Amino acid sequence: MIKPGSSIVPGTQPLDSDLAQSWDRVGDTAYVFRLRQGVRWQPKPPVNGRELTADDVKYTYDRFLATKGNPNRTVLEMVDKVEALDKYTVKFTLKEPNAWFVDHLASTSTWIIARECVEKYGDLKKWESVVGTGPWMLERYESGARLSFIRNPNCFYPNLPYVDSVELTINPDPNAAFAAFLAGKLDFGPEYGMTIRRGDVAAAKKRLGHWWLPLQTREFLVPSGRITAMKLDQDPLKDVRVRRAIAMADNWREILERNPLAQGKGAPNPVIPAALKEWSVPI
């Protein structure tokens, strides 16, 4: 219903209205959201472009909290109940005060879904079940190959999107993907975030740049981190020697060199607590 703000000011975490046009906190444990009127689902079966209402919001979050084994349930575990007060008004009552509740609603795991899609497709794992209200409609999915999107004529954002279609190519081989980029088959860099690897910059500039218009690139810092978690109650990970061998087998220098979000170096294990220093692998 809401989303992270599009313009970020340092020191702030703004949220923008989306399906919810506005909201208010009532006391310490209740929030009332007023939906945009006239928002329609994408004109695809089984929803076929009907209007989105408060019942859709209530259905989504009731299902979210009731689905057994939902790994994202903790995102909204503070919610006690959801009520559709009228066609365009939804009330959330929390079990206790939670300052981060509205931020949690902006999570990518809390998007609104249509009851018709669940009734027809069950677990929503089929690509045909992807029906939303946003600017792009998933027209076709070829497993391991591509995703094709077309413009949603019902989009509630004025005059958006600007183009008629977008095709996303899936290529697990980074070298083949980069070759396709050099050949002009891709409009954006093939790595995550539409970037290219540091080691490929020189080749890209040589192939795609011209003396009158050199290829412009820019390096930027992305505060990002990754962790590896192991289930210590299971074999063979119970054995400390196995865990140490796994840690030592990773070539961290190669990862940092090839990762498009790295600049060839990383912080020296900044998140390793002192009590776990024996697990730290020098970089």
C-alpha cells in the first residue's frame, strides 16, 4: 500500500503513498489507511481489471498472517487484526505499539494480492498468477530465458509507463551476458543493478566508446554486506572442521574483484563479533 520514498534525504527514511493515499495513527496501536479510489487491477484473468478495494487489503494480510510456514510472517507479526471499515478504508490494530509498523508495510513481501489469483493458482508459483495494479503487466515468462512485460493501460500513475514493453533476459553466465551487452543486444549493464563488473570496464569502453562520444562510466559505493549461515544442529555442519573448510574454500579476493558492487576490496570483516573472531577469514 505504501513504498519507500523516491527522494532520499540523508538521515531520513521517507515513505510515499501508493495504493494508500493517506494514513493516520489512532492512539498507540491502531492505523487507519485511506485507499486511492478508482484503482483497478491489471486487465488480465482471473481478475480482469476490477476495482481494488479495502476487502483486497484485508484478504491479503489475513492470508499473510494465517498461511502456515510463511517465512515473512515476522514482518507483520505485530498485527492483531485487519478491518475493512468501508470500501476504501482499512484499519490495522496492533498487539502492542510498534514504531516500525508503517515501514514494514513498505516491504516487498507485503504487496497486495487478488483473491481470484489464490483461488485459481493456490500457492501463486505459476507466472500466470502475477496480477497487480502497477505499471507493468507480466505478459510471458520463459523459464531460464526471459520475462516479457507490457504497459498496463489501467495504471493509476498519470501517463506512466512511458514505453510499451520491456524484456528482461535471464543469463546465468556472466561472460555470455557481457558479450551480449557488447554486441548491443542489451540496453543496460547485465549485472545486478544494471551495472558491469570492474574487470569489464576497459573492454566496454574500447568496444562501445568512440573518440567523439566515449563511454561514460561512474563508480559508486554501495553499503552492502552478506553473511553465510549454517545449521549447526545438522551433519556435516556439526563438525567445526567442516565449517572452517567451507570458510577457507571461498576465494574472497575473486568475489570482490568480480562482484559489480565491489571496488576490488572489502571491509576487514567489520561485523564479526569478538567472540567469533576465530571464524573470521582475513581479506
